[in-house]
Amino acid sequence: MASIKGSADVVVVGGGVIGLTIARALALRGVRDVCLVERGSLGTEASFAAAGMLLPQVEADAQDEFFNLACQSRDLYPAFAAALRDETGIDVELDTTGTLYLALTDHDYEEIKKRYDWQTRAGLSIEILSVEQARELEPCISEATLGALRFPKDIQVENRRLLSALANSVKKLGVEIATQTSVDSLIIEEGHVRGVQTSRGAISSPTVVIAAGTWSSFIKTAPQSPVPAIEPVRGQMVCLEAKPQVTRHVIYSPRGYIVPRQDGRLLAGSTSEHAGFAKCVTAGGIATILQNAIEISPAISDLPVIDTWAGLRPRAADGLPVIGPCVEIDGLFYATGHYRNGILLAPLTGELISKAIVSSQR
Ligand SMILES: Cc1cc2nc3c(=O)[nH]c(=O)nc-3n(C[C@H](O)[C@H](O)[C@H](O)COP(=O)(O)OP(=O)(O)OC[C@H]3O[C@@H](n4cnc5c(N)ncnc54)[C@H](O)[C@@H]3O)c2cc1C
């Protein structure tokens, strides 16, 4: 293995959707010497396991700060996807059909009514549909459907194509990429970051971004300012083959979701489990996912299962992402804890972190 580059203007730790988006945003802002360090291969962890839904409105109970940021990031997607296509020729399959949220029980119906009421009052884009209207849009939905919401702006992206496009883009933009290389600790002197110690030697740098997903808090830093605690929350997925596709919309219920892909895959998800770092698929997990997907659309019962997988969502103690400079250590930035929304929040995280770094270097 070739020896590692000894210095960089910025080191980004982690090559998931967050690290890749930040490295690209830095290069686009004119930072010339960016080095991205990835323990394994680019884009093979949580970002690869995700369903690619960009749904700030579907699950929101209130218009808080997180909700506003999530909508802002979603609304960056059309330009983000178009730019990636121009840079790399890769179509990330941003599908703007929208999302249906089904009420399948009386309790679900009360919940969707509440969501409709507050989002209408807030002037957001949302429609309430009768069963007939919902079935006209998607004939596959269950006979048990009592009503539905349609979120025209909550859309989806093919996250694996997104990762390929980002990897391609950062290479073209001249970002140095060190894969199969683990960052073990930060080099810190007198309250300033000076670089990172990796499994292949040190890289000196005045600026380091920790974007290592659920493994972020394993990176050793100064004892008085550890990386915020991030825990893994396992999510399992089932992939069915649907040719022809059974739905055009992403269809959501309070218990599960199905996501149609252009190539005939139909993703069904997911679970939310505190199972440590065991990234495995379980019989119980798959049974629950299939039960919830069939509740949405009994028509999928006959479809072949063609794949299953699991990933580890990075969750901070309060469930909110940790994005921004470390107050105790100069030159250190965090971009982690994106939990259930890392694909959604990637473009905005890239913008916020790259802007903060560039202005801190002036
Ligand atoms: C089943 C499932 C479904 C999901 N669905 C959605 C969805 O529909 N929409 C959505 O927005 N989000 C979704 N998510 C959440 C989303 O996948 C994550 O929030 C997002 O991928 C986090 O990105 P990341 O780059 O921080 O982490 P990761 O993709 O996990 O990347 C972190 C990278 O850091 C590397 N790394 C770790 N430690 C080190 C080290 N010491 N040195 C070097 N490299 C290191 C890892 O190898 C890894 O490649 C889903 C997640 C799961 C599991």
C-alpha cells in the first residue's frame, strides 16, 4: 500500500454520504488540499443501507428548528442532483412523485388529521385524500385504508447512485482519498487540532471534520472534550422485485414504508433496534418489515424477496444531528449523529460545514 499523504488543508474522517458531501462542498468552495480518510470502502455503511427517502414533512409533529433545516435540505436536492449529473454523468434518480401516508386504523386517522391541520395552518404543501382518491393514485393500497395524506414535496433519491456520483465527483475535484485507512486519534496541541493519527501514519492539518457516522465517538481526542456520544440504531431492510412496479409514490404508514425504484426493486423498511454494532439481518426483523409492508399493500405478498440488509444509524443522545465547530478545540468540526435523516440532510450539512470552515480560515 502506498504511503499516506503527510499533510492537508482539511482532513474529513469518514466516506459516507456526509463525509463525501462535505469534501465535495469544500472543493467547490476552492479549498484545494482536502483529504478524505475512510476506514473501509467509500459509501458502504449506513448511507448504502438507507431507503433514500427525503421526507421532512411526513413524520413531523411541529415546525421546530430541525424541521426547518430538514425542509431546507430537501429543497436543495433538485439543484444538488442536477449538479452531480453535470459533474459525473450519473443520474441519482431524484423521483419527485411525492409520498402518500396511509391511515389504516382509527388511531392512524386521528394522527394524520392532526398532521394535516398543523401543516395546513403553517402553509405547507399537503393534501388530504379520501380512500377513493388515494386508490385512484395508487390502486395497490390496502382495502383497510381509511384515508391518506399526500406530500407532494417529500420525495426520494436512489442513495446508492448518489454515493457513486459523490465518489466520482470528489475524485474529479481533486480530493485526495485514503480508503482502508482508519483514523485512530486526533493530534491536538494547546487547544488546536494539528492533524490525525491514522492506521497508516499521521496527516498534519489545521482543520479536521469528524463524519464517521456511528463510529465517531471511537476517535480519541483531548480527554476534556470527547467526541459527542453516538450510538448505533440498527435498521433492517427487505428488497422485493416488482416488475412492473406496484406504486409510483413512496407509501408510508405509521409502522412501515415501501419505496419503488426505477429498476423494479421495491424496498420495504424498516426496524429501529438497539442491538449494539451487530449489523445483521434477523428473522424477527424481516418478519416485522414484511408484515408492515403487506399491511400497506397486500398485493406485494406474491413478490419475490431478492435481497435483505441492515445498517447502523448514527444517533446522538437527543436524536438531533451534531453539525458545527467544536467549542473547545480550534479547527475541529463535527458532522455526525444524522440518525434517520442523513441522506436528507447531506446537502445542507455540506453547505454549513464547508461555509464554516472557509470563513474560519479567512
Ligand atoms: C435501514 C436504514 C434506512 C434509512 N433510511 C433513510 C432515509 O430514507 N432517508 C434518510 O435521510 N436517511 C436514512 N437513513 C439514515 C442514513 O442512512 C444515515 O443518517 C446516514 O447514512 C449517515 O451518514 P454518515 O455518512 O454519517 O454515516 P455512514 O454512511 O455510516 O458513514 C460513516 C463512514 O465513516 C467510516 N468510519 C468510521 N470510523 C472511521 C474512522 N475511525 N476512520 C475512518 N473512517 C471511519 C465508516 O467506515 C463509514 O464509511 C437510513 C438508515 C438505515 C440504516
